[in-house]
Amino acid sequence: MVVLMLPGAFLGLGLGAVGFTWMDADLIRFAVGLMALLLVANFALKGAPAGLPRQTPAPVVFSLGAMSGFASFIAHAGGPPVKGYLLSQGFDKSQFVGTNTMFFFALNAIKTVAYAGMGQLSLASLQVSAVIAPMLIVGVLLGTALHGRIDQRRFTTLVYGFLCLTGAKLLWDSVPQLFA
């Protein structure tokens, strides 16, 4: 799945890099937040997919990867398109977490190189990263412990819940700026 999403994500990153200085991050946050809430509403109305993963047409997967790469570069909001896609595939929790992790590892590695090339990394930003890096370890340990304790149904519900919170937060942050 990662291989199917990455070409689009790389295109989205490139478009994000080109538009970085003039794109309105709040507009991107608004659009991604709205998409996240629509995905959650669809889940609330229809429930989680059952059975084998459905086949998503390659152009759709490419487009979702591109949206994720673009939104990630411009507004650090690339999660909802990918999570919505992965949730729609009916993956078990281990497949979901592994695919999501590998996708964003690749995306963020490329994004870091691009930000460095654009002069966006500074000593101050690296210091902040060093200070908060221990929380990454705490998050991985906590996630690993919880992964084995939460059943599939609760896991899916939690992911949709966090997707809903993400969508609401993106709208909360963007709406006042867009309509001020």
C-alpha cells in the first residue's frame, strides 16, 4: 500500500514546495479538516468496512497520496487523506499502524530534505526537536503497550475518534483566519 501512495505523495510534496511561500495554509487546513469530518460522518452512517479490503482504483490512491503530501508540506496536515484511505481498506490494526508508519516515515524524510534545501531548518528548530524527541520514545512505548490490549473494533473506533478530533481542530484553527 505504501508503494501505491508514495508516487502521489512525492508529487504533492513537490507541489507543496513550489507553493509553500504563497499558499494559504489555513485554506489547506480547512479543506483537510472538512475531509476528515466527512470521512468520520461516512463511518458513523455506514460503519467500518467488513471482510476483505476493497480494491481502490489506482488514480484514487495516487490522488490521496498527493493530497497528503501537499497538505503535509504546506500545513502539516497530511494525516486525514491517508488514514481515511487505510481505514476504508478494512486493515487489521497491525497493518494499519505499519502502513501508516512507513508512509509517514518516507514522507517526512523527503520533507525534511526539502525544508533543509529551502533554508527552513534552523538551530532553534533543531533544538526544539531535540527537546521533544523523548516524547517520541514515550509515544512508541505507550502505543506498543496499548496495541496489544485494544481489540480491533475499539481500535477502529479510536482511530475514527482521533480523525474526528483532528478534523475539528483543523477547522477550529482555520475558520477564524479564513473568515476574519
